[in-house]
Amino acid sequence: MRCAILVIVLCAATVAAAVESQTESWQSEPALHGMIGGSYDSQYVWRGFDLSKGDPVVDVLANVNLFDTGFGISAVGHQGLSEAFGSLQRWDGTVYYQNGLFSGEPYATNFRLGFVYYYYPKTNFGFTEDLMEGHLILSWPNLLPVQGLQPSYVFAYMRPGMKNHWAEVRKPDFEDNATGMFHIAMLDYVFTVPTVLPWMDEQMIKLHSEVVYNGGVSPLGDKVQSGLSDVVLGASTDFTFGADNNIVLTPAIYYQFSLEESVNPDNEFWAGISLKYLF
């Protein structure tokens, strides 16, 4: 997936905007805000792992901020297209709290605490079972002197979830191999260029980079080596539509340099496009 990265990028790169909006809204009447949408991705890559085996997926996306409290819920569904409504399917449900510290300071810090449950309703070709994780996302919008350049950090701890009803036998070492930490360092750069659409004031370009440290954990329950697993580079842009510019079309491309063969022996290139409605 591009969507696996999309989830983290949306969490980290937009926390600053969400915190700013949240601060403003506390001075007015609280409201329910959110996003619904869908995407098509040429491949589903998740923290270095090629979970779709090179095949495309479609994703459904939903996120709701609970009345400007900082608390929210989100869901992402992934459906493989290698066969019509085939076995590859995963639903990611998240509850989170996000806020900011030291507003206006060079060391201003935006944070997000979340719990994710990865639910596999089908056999996924026997590859994996349910998983769950807790994560902390930190971003520093004012730390670097270049406007639009933002570093972020993700810490995630994953472990197996409940045993699926379809799983007659769990891999002997699944629990050990699917338990552990991820550390993800990210750097995003946002800049504008002249727009190609007459109703848009400017075109925003987003460049994304990340490096993943895998603490010896696999969503497939296989044994992997701990260490730096992959480096990802990506680019995306938004095209907005509607009277309030609340319909957003986002094409994106990504390239992964795989560093650890036990995670992924191949470098990966994938592309995707998403359509979101903001409310």
C-alpha cells in the first residue's frame, strides 16, 4: 500500500494543522469534523513488507475528530484485487488523542497517541492473523529553519490480537515473531508551485522520506532480523474541488529501498490515487 504510508503521513504531517484547528475551535462552538474517502494503490507495502505480493488494492478511508476534543477514531479497509473479493483483506481501526505543546516556540511539539487493531476477516491466504499496536507520533513543525520542512518520529509496539476463527493452527512462533517495536524517522517537505487549475490559488507539492528500524517483528509471524529495514521516498499533490475546497484528489508515487532481505528482498515502486471528502 501507499495507504500504509498514507495513514502514518496523515497522522504525522497533518497533526500540526489539526492542533491549530482544534485550538481555534475551542474558542467557538465545538463541531464534529472528519474525512471519508477511498483510494486505489498499485501495491500494498506496509513498513517494508509487501503484503499484497505485488498486486493492487483498493482502500476505504474514514476519520472523525470528536467535537474538537483532540480525541478521534479512524478506519481504513484494504481489499486485494488479485481476485474478485479475494482472501487479501484487512481493516485497521484506530482510536487516538492528538494535541500540541509549546505553541509558537522553535521546539513546538505536536503529538498523537493511538491504539490500532488490525483485523483480518478472511484467511489472507494463511499469511497472518489479527494484530494490535500502540503508537506515539511526534512532529516538530518549527524545529528546522526551512519553511515547510518538518521532521517526525513514530514509535510503535505491535503484538498479536485475538485468534481468528478461521485460523485452525497458528504458526508455532507467530506470537514471538509478531511482537516487537518499530521506530520510524520521517522528514516531510511541503512547497507550492503555480497551479494548473484556475480555481486553486496554488499547487502544494509534498515530498516524503522515511527510514524504518524493525525490532525483529513481522506481521506475517515470520522470523526477521532486527535493524534498518527500508528507506522510502515519495511525492504527492492535492487537487481540491467543491465550493469549500473540501473534495481532495491526491495522486502519489513511492519508491522503497529495501535494506533487510528477511523483511523484503526487493526494492519496490508503487503509485496510488485517493479521493477524500472533508467535513
